[in-house]
Amino acid sequence: MLSLEQVDRLICLLSSWERETLLSQFLAYRSDFPIDLTPDYLGRQTAERVRHLFFAVCVQNRRLPDAVSAEHALAA
């Protein structure tokens, strides 16, 4: 399970990403289960809908996107 701090960081990060960054990070995310959301489908969704879907996938996987891990490593 993600800690409250990780959830907060994820929400802040996803809200700061522009649409293209959000889509590219979502499509590159390595999920532990199959995600049947095509680039075409995601491209037709609002940015807020994509943020919500990506947040749900991250929480369900109990893992932050690689961009968050890299950001944390640089800050350390």
C-alpha cells in the first residue's frame, strides 16, 4: 500500500503534469496487471479523466510512476 505521503506526492505530481507528459508517463507505466486502455482511447479523454485513471492504476499497483522515483532520487 502507498503511504499517505506517497499518495500526496502522486496527487501533486499528476496535477502538475501537462497532458502530453501525463499521457506519455501513463503509457510507459509498468503495471503488474494488464491495462486495456489504448493510446487512442486515452487521447480522447479529458486530462482530468486520464489523471484519475492513472492515479487509480498507481494505487492499485501500489507503486509510484518511475518519474516520481527519479525525482525522489535527485532530491536525496
